[in-house]
Amino acid sequence: MFGKLSSVLRLTARSLAKASPHPPPTVRLPHYPPGTPTLVLHIGAPKCGSSAIQAYLGANAAALAPYGFLVPDCEFGVGGQTGGYQIWYLEQVASLDDPTAALTERLTALARHMRENGFHTALASAENISGRIELIEPFVTAATAAGLDLRVVLYIRRQDSYIISAYQQWGAKNFASVKEYALGGGAPAPWSWIADPWALAVGRERFRLRLFQRGALHGGDIVQDYVQELGLPTEGMADIERVNRSYDEYLVELGAEVRDVFEGPHDNGFFETMERLLGENAYKKGSSSHLLTYGQRRLCMRYYRSDNRKLRKAYLPDWPRAELFDPPRRDEVIELSQIDRLKKREAVLTRSVYALTQRVIALEAALQSAAAAVPAAAEENVPAPEACKVADEAGG
């Protein structure tokens, strides 16, 4: 299955290196006087802990408000649904003929609300905008018109890990294998194609690059890192449970065999159904993966090495290591033969059949118990259960 993945990654990386990134934005943020309300925009990248940051903001919107931090609703307004993200609104804006006008209206109203109610900083998050380079200029123009000092935070991760994680969440619903996914556009563009245009538009001093890598995060945790980097208060804030957990890789591979059940890359109906059957067994245990071999991971990172070094030099000059990311380790890889992988998938199917059989047995027992209760209730002149009454009436 993975025999040609190395060549696929090589070809993908070469094509990315030869292609031209999106033209740099021409707009620039002005210099603002002290006291100007700030908008901190977290732009992902995807598969870099964005869901955890958004869950934290959504859960603590009310607690952050007394400290002067405003979490806008899902459309950059106030008073609507507050989930800590603005993803779908920005998807809609990107499809408009004049996204600048729409964003200007929203951000101007947001800035007005901040000034009138004593908020100094608004916290927004939308990881999809990192892939929408065409929205940089409209967003910066709108923020300037609104009088908001725009700050941007971007987290990036090692590219081999990104490909695996992205395949698990999106790629398996459209592609039969990681190889096909990488060839079909799953391999990420160089991270500099995201970082450089944003840093150019908002100014290097307003742009912050962080590594989604345990050893590089404050406390080894993405939320703690985000909170500490932005200087957010911690007293009285609620903790969050794990969000957007990765599904078991063998279950993911089974899903890739029945891709017709998915309505799109964001449809998790299949996995949610399997979760009801398997419980915790539906989720991945540990961080190791069998989807890429050790050699394939190293090859992948080799082709991003030049750009990663450029990022380290430009944005993290004090980073104490020679390379931007830790190199792939052998303990991150689960080496399996094709037969062993099939056995792992078979084990998932066996657990599914067993769990489903248990459900059927429990349902049959409940039906038998309900049926036995009807004559017993009649003999004792006790009203039958409501469900049994309905059945009696239906039978005449």
C-alpha cells in the first residue's frame, strides 16, 4: 500500500517548491496609539490544537469578560452563539463578491462595542483562514477601518505528523490511502506560505509563530501555551475535556473502504456510530502511527527542511535547536506487515460485532420483560406500563 509513498511525497514536495505562492498582500496595518482595542486572531494552522483553544475560549467567554477580554460570537458579533471560533462565518465571507465590506461592517461594530463596554482585547479563532490567503487583505483592511490593532497567532507542526492527522480526520473520507491523499493535495504547502504573507500584512511585531510540539509548548499543552503567550488570566477559568480526539487508525482504514457513507470531509456520522458501539476502543491510543514508516517520515521532513530552516531563522531566531522541529523518532512509528494490519482491522470488526450482539441481547431481554409484565399486571389488577397500554389498544 505504501510502496510508492516516498516517490509521491518527493513529487508533491517538488511541485510545491516550484509553484508560486499567493501574491503578497499590498495592505499594511498603521501604527496605533496606546489604548487602541486589539483583535488577536488565531489562524491555526489546521491539526495544530485549534479545537482545544476554541473550546477553552467558548467555555471561558464569560469568565474572561471582567478582565477586559471579549470572545466574539461565531460571526464576530456579540450576543450570538459563542463557541470560541469564527470558522464557518469566514467560509461564507470568502465566497462573497465583496468580503472586505462584510468584514468591515462586522469588525467596526465589534470595535464600537469594545470601546463602549471597556474591552481592550478581542480573542478570535479560525484555523481555516490560514488556507485562505486571499482573505488577508480584506481582513487587514477591515481591521484598519474599524480601528482595531490586529495581532495574529499561528501554530505549526511537523509536516509528517500533519499528513497523518489530516488523513485521519479528512483524507480517509475521500482517499483510500495516505499515498493517494498526499498525491491528491493532502501534503501541506510550506508553512512559510502562510506565515510570510500574514507577517508582511500585520507587521513582524504583530505576528507570533508557535510550534505545536510538546517540548516547545508551555507546560506541554496547547491551551496553556496560548494562555501564557497572550498573558490571559487563569484565576476562575474552567478546564476543558479533550476535544477532537483522533479515531483508531484501523477504524479509519475501515472507513476508507466504505467512503460512500460519507457526505463530505466533515461528515463524522460513520465514526460517531462506531463510537456508540465501541466506546473508548473507537479512539486512538497513544501517539504512534503505522500510516507512515520511519523512512517515509524522514523523507517527508527532508523535503520541507529548507523552508523549516527559513522559518526558524525568520521567526524563532532564539530557538535553541539547529532544526525547527524535532526529527521523527522510531518510537513514533508502528511497523506492521500487511497481514498484521489486516488482523488489526479484523479485531475492530470483531469488537463491533460483539458490541452489536450485546445490544441485541439486551434489547431482546427488555422486550421479554415488558411482555411478561402485561399478564402479571392484569392478574393483579394493576395498570400496565404505559408502553404496554399502547400495545393493548393497538391490538384492540
